[in-house]
Amino acid sequence: MAAAKTERLMNLLIMLLVQRGYVTKDRIHEVLYPNSSGEAFEKMFERDKEELRSLGVPVEVGGLDPLFTDEQGYRISPDSFALPAIDLTADEAAVIGLATRVWERASMAEATTEAVRKLTAAGAEVDVAALEIVSPRLAATEDSFDVFVAATGNRQVVEFDYRRASSAEVARRRLQPWGVGRYAGRWYVVGHDLDRAESRVFRLSRVIGEARPVGPVGAFEVPPGADVRDIARTLAPRPQREPAVLLVRPGTAHSLRRDADRVETGVTGPDGGAWDRLTVSGGHTDLVAEVLAHGADAVVEAPADLRAAVVRRLRAAIGAGA
């Protein structure tokens, strides 16, 4: 679907969704189709309205005044449009998470902002809260996400600095990105590493600084049959299977808190003060690096092998510093 048409449909959906009553055809023409003549507007509006309905959007027609039926208006009822509660599998939730990032930080967010701006400038009374039913709520915080997603679509090489889990050293990498996927609670980019001349997986949270697209668009092709999710599952670090029990200072370790299944407050910490106890389920990759990233604000209680791995990494860092 062309970008202009996509934005037009999104604007129409939002206009009919955020206003509290029926919207007249003249008002729709004035706000969303100002450059279209009467006949052109009629054809375009009918096509757009029917296309929304074909996508499952319940565009309703009703009278503006119960005493007069000659003037009709249009609306989308939030109650009719909202989805019922849905249980998602882990893979389905990952797909929704990817769509969320596109919505929140790319073209869909821009289209939404533009639609609301036009309505507000035209003096329309809008209910922005109605948009919550069409805005997904899963999110990722990696700043490089958009760069890799865009470069995947453009088939463009990305250059970035990367810190490996097993080392504090930061190295410059060049990657032909094939796709971005989520595995074991983390976002990864999969592609061909130009410096190593082989397929590699990079965790986005370990990208340091700004990732930069370099070189021409269309510089490579994704190998036929490449499955980003399977490659990530094969090449990414094996996840921690046994639940981890961590002690963290109040108000710290927010990345660990996001992954926690349970939080117990007011627990006596290693310094005798009140700490929080987090239980993080198995399936998360490289908790060693996650714990170390929070320094003295995070301590591993269990399991023993995770605690030992943290101690080994700390001793290695002390030895390297000496």
C-alpha cells in the first residue's frame, strides 16, 4: 500500500475514532481531503471507507440529530473496535513487540501525530485516550533498533561499536543486516559480518553509541531461505534456565526489574539495609553481564553457578586492571 494512502486511511480511522460523536462528510472533506474536488472526494472517501471496513474496522453511519434523518455522519465506536483479551504465545508476543517499535518510533507514530494535529488545528474535539486501543504496549529500549530495521529494508551495511559479553573491550563491526528478532527476552540483529566473513548475531543492548548505515542502498541480498529467528536461536548465547534470585538496592537495577517475575521489598541486604529481592525466571540470556552492569547495586543469591560466574568475571576484571 502506498505511503500516502496508508497515511490517509490512518488519518480517517483516527478522526472517526477520537471524536465523541458522528462526523459529517463535509467535516471529513474539510479536514482530511482539503485538496480534493467534490466528485474526487466522494470517490476517494467511499473507497477509503470501504477499505477500512474490509480490514475489519466498524465504520458506523448515523444521524446527527434524532429529529432529522437527512444529515448523516460517520464514526468508529471504541467499544466495537476494541479487541477482547488475547492470550499470546511467546513467539506471537515477539511479533507484536516488533510491530510496537515500528508504531512508537517510526512512520505509524508520525501518521498518528499528524492526524491529531490536523484535527486539533481544525478545532475538533478529540479524545486521544481512544487511541490506546490501537496502540500496542510492548516495547524495546535499544536506540539502535530503528537503524537496523531500516537498514534491513534498505539492504544497507551498518557500522557500529559492540561490546562482547565475555569482555569489556569495544570493537568496531560492519554488518549486512538480514533482520531483527527477539529471542529469550532480548532483541538481536542477524546478518553477515563483513569482518569475520560469516553469519553472526548481535544483541542490540550491547551496541555502544550510535549505529550508522554506510554505503549504498541495495548493497546486498539476504540469502534465500534465511530464517532470522532460527539463526538467532542457534547463534545467540544459551539462556539461563534456572530462575535467578537477586538482591538489588531500592530504586536501582531497572533493567533487571523489568525482567523480574516477582519482587519482594524490605529484604535485609548484604550491607544490613533494606533491599529488594527479585526472582528472574529462566530463559534470559547472559544474566552475568546484566548483574555486573549494576555494580554494587546488585548481588546474586542463587543459583550457585550464576553467583560463581559473576565472581569469576569480577576477579578477571580485577586481574586485568592490576
